[in-house]
Amino acid sequence: VFLYEVLRTLAAWTTLTIMTVWMITCQQWSDMRWLQRFEHNEMMHDQPAPMPGTTPPPPPAPVPVPLAHPLLHSPYRPPPRHLARHYGYGGARHYGGGHGHPPHHPFSRPWPQYALLQDVVLEHLPLMEKAWISDKLVGASAVICILGCMAMSRGWRERLMMIRRIGWMLTVLYFFRSLTISVTTMPPSINSCSIVIPKTWWQIIQATPQILAGTVGQCTDKIFSGHTVLFTMSFLFLRTYATHWAVVVYSSVHATVGILSVLLARYHYTIDVVLAVLMTYFVHRTYYSALDSAIWQRICQAPKNKGSDDFAHCYQNNGAAESEQQQ
């Protein structure tokens, strides 16, 4: 039984790992699309206006974005040190001090303000220069969620079950996030964002831990916020299984401060945060509703439960369901 539960848990987290790599690949693809479209629009903008009475020349063909060296028409300019998270390989340690440029030379120049979306909330919030605070908060939230749920579980089976549930829910949410990132490319939420595009799949896999840790980021991975997913998921799990009110209060404060830090650091637009909260709550609620239905169905179908209080509860639920169908 123990080996069976361990294998199920490993299957859940292996699926989560594969989905995480795929989501990061979609993020890189989104950055490539944004860069190619932006360069094409700039080329169109630079074309001289046609003379009156003449036929305008056909628009130039879009320039493909190479994977290894994305359209560098100007020398590389690293972003400020306090904005190293927005965004370059290796974080702040690669900027200054003679460490040289990040690999693959990210396309980094200040994006024009018109390329960014208007956000009513971000316009009234100051920019938090210490953006690493948000990354540390989301990492601490994930660790506290896992350790807290394991501490509140009784026995190894419940602990493995809790870890497995977290893995499956994150897999579903990351799948939805991969879809939204792939179908719609959002502009960066800060004009100092630098696009870094790896050359091979192996470089994407190597960058996965750094991206999750916050030392490597993307520009257009907006809808919806992965940071907010982890904050909300941690709060929902601790609220569900915590036996003391102080744990629930702490998790709610941690999640609120973390989500606010995401906005202050300009990691996401406000719509990304709102959708992340709604999607996480929807997946969490749907999962446990389906789980409760499966448990009651198994209880009602078990012959040994006939005559017990649980079976009476099943009978009442079935009668209420039939009456609703008749009405």
C-alpha cells in the first residue's frame, strides 16, 4: 500500500514537472511573438509616407526572429541593477562587477510607453525596486503550504495524499495558463523588461529552476499570474485543513501581501492577478466538490453501510435530488 501511494504521488509531481516545462516553453514562445511583432511595427512606422498621387509600396515582409540572437540592432544595454529581475539570465549577479553579459544577449532597450497597456491600479501604485521580495514571498508561501499541510495530516498516507492533491491542482492550473499564454500575447508590464530566448530545449529545461526561483523571467507571460496562483493555493489549503485560527489569519495576510508585491514589482497587470485568484478558487472548489461526490457515492454503494447514519444521509440526498429533478 505504501509503495502504491508513493507511485501515485510521484506520478502527480512528474506530470506537474512536465507541465511546468511546457508552460515555460509557451512563455518563451510568447516572448518571441511579441518581439517579432514589435520589430515589424517599428519597421512599418519607419517607412516614409508615399508622395501624393503615387501608389504606396507594399509592406516589407516580417523579419523572422532567430532563436539565438533576437534582432539586436543596437548594442546591449543591461537594465539597472535593481531591476535585474526584469529580466535577464542569472539575476543581479550578472550585472556589474565585470561578470559580462548574460548568455544569448537579451533584447533589452526601454520599451516605449505606448507599447504597454493602461492599468488603472498600476498607475496609482509605486514601483517596488526590490522586486526579489515578491519571489521570496511566493517561495515561502509554497514551502509553508506543503510543510503546514503535512504537519496537520495524520499518518504517512494522508501526507502523501495532500502532496498529491497540490500537485494535481497545480498541473491543471499550469495547463490553463499555458493555453492563455499561447493564444494571447500581452505586452510587458514594465518598460525595462529584457527578452531572453534560449537556443535549445535543454537550455529551456536548465532555465526552469531559475525561472521558478525568480532569477530568470519573461516579459509577456501575463495571463494569468503564476505568483498569485501559488499565493491563493497556499491560502485555500491552509484555510481548509488548519485547526487554529492563527494559521488562517497568517496565511491570509501572507497571500494579501504577496499579491500586492506582485503588482508593486510590475510582474503582472491587475487583470492577471484577478483571473489567477478566480481560476485557483474555481479549480480548488471543483476538485473538492468532485472528491466529496465520489466519497459519498462509494459510501452509498457499500452494502455494509446499509442501516447506518451515512446511508440515511445518502437516502436524504438522493431524495432531495429526485425532488429537484421533478420540479
